[in-house]
Amino acid sequence: MTTSILLPAALVLGGLGRAADQSSTELEKEDKGITFYESFRGSSNTLGQVMKLDTKAGYNFNKYFGVYFGIPVYSVRSSANSTTSGSGSMTGLGNAYVDLRLTVANPLLNFASILEGTAPTGDASKGFSTGRATFDWANHLDHSFFFGFTPFVNLGAANTISDTRFFTRPFSSLGLVGHFEGGADYKVLHFFSVGASAYDIVPSGQQKVFSRLISSQPSVPGVTTRRGGGVFEKNRETTGTAAIDRDNGYSAWLDVSPLPFINLELGYSRSVQFDLNTVSFSVGFNLGYLIRKTKVR
């Protein structure tokens, strides 16, 4: 939605999803050629842990246009003291996806627009899919000042709530949503940056939520849920109004790139609506960079 298309140091996160996980300035560095990126990320909170291995490959036709294909693998483990019922450990494929990317770098304003479509290859009973094709159109705007400060805005529309850089969600959703985020990134050193943002997800109309924390097993008698929280803590599948997956909150992160093809991230995300504090990490390898460097030699 702070912003994966293809590389590490994205300025986007919070409410925006994978489709905008990278700033336009970072995308521009890809230039023309094969793209291949491997990332492993995870989120942990009081409900449990959600891990995701994401493999994507594609081609940049020039510095403006690119196309990418990928498929994630999820591993979910509910916390031992979680209040979710019928929970446990689950692993499986997520939805295969294709991203179409437009990037325009400008001294006044950098712009990136990403249209993502997914196929329902994941298991809906595990919350790894909605069982339907989905789309996410995300747009990113930023401007970098000479002292390393880069404010940004992300906005878009989708029929699902996507994972973000710092919040691999404990559920999948189906229903029209608008997603918005504003924040800033500050480059402390050439290879090290910090940032923060606030996000808002605004659903519209009927929504469906598929929990990744609750399996298809029957509920365990005597288990109660915590106050507040989301419907994904109580039911494997929920259909309801826009209120069931509306969310807003804020995020903060550290980003380190010790080598041009390695990116490490540590983040924190606070979901106000779901009363969740989530700590996340990400390790990314830009294998496409190595492939292009090898060809040059």
C-alpha cells in the first residue's frame, strides 16, 4: 500500500500495502533489466506471529515502467496465551500476484503508481486468501530535501486490505477500501534511515474478514476473547459492515542497507482500532542487482 514493489528502502508502510512498499526514488535505481527480490518478514504481537517469505521476479522496461510477479508463503503461530479459539500453527501459500508499476522521478515531486492484481491461490480456510481475485491500486508521492528529510504521502483504493512492510496482518479481507498514509523518512547515514507515519484504512460497504489465527477446527470450550480487538480473533470468517475491518494507527521504523543488495528493517506498528502493538522485522535480498552486475562484468 510504506511503500514492496521491489526493493528495500521503501518510504511506505502503515496502512498502505505491498503495492506501494517502495519510494519512487528507490524504484528509479532499478533502471532497465531483470528484477528478482527475495524477502522474509514477520510480525509479532500478543496474538501470535505471522511470517511471510515473498519471492518476486520481473522486468523493468525502462526507468518508468516495470512488471513483477510473485507468490508469498505464510507461516502463522498463535500465541500460547492467545484468546483466539481453535488456533494453532498453519503454513501455506498466499495469493499469487502481478504488479504493474509506473515511476516518475522529478526534482519537485517523485511519483509512483502501482496496480496489483492477485489470483486466489491461497487457502481461504487458513486466512491466506479470500477465495476471490483482488486488486490494489496504490500511489506514492514524496520530495527529498537536501538534509535527508523526505516527507511522503500514500493513497489508494482496493478490494482487500493488504499486508504492509511492518504489519503482516493476522487476517485477509474482501471488500472495497480506501487507504491513506502520511509520514516522513530521514536518512541519518548513507546506509541508515529512520521514519514514522500515520495511516487510515476506510472500508465501504459489506466486508468479509478471514482470520489467519483461527483454523477450521471447532472453537475450544471455555475460551474467552480479550476486550476490544478484531473479529479475526473470534471467528474464522466474518461478514459484516465496514466497521469490522476499519483501522487506523501509526508506525515507526529503522532501515539499514549494509550492501546495495541487502536490506534490513525493524519496525513498530500501533493499530488503534484493533488495540494491537506489533513489532516486525524484514530481511531482503535484491538478487536482480547481483544478476545485472554479473552481466556487466
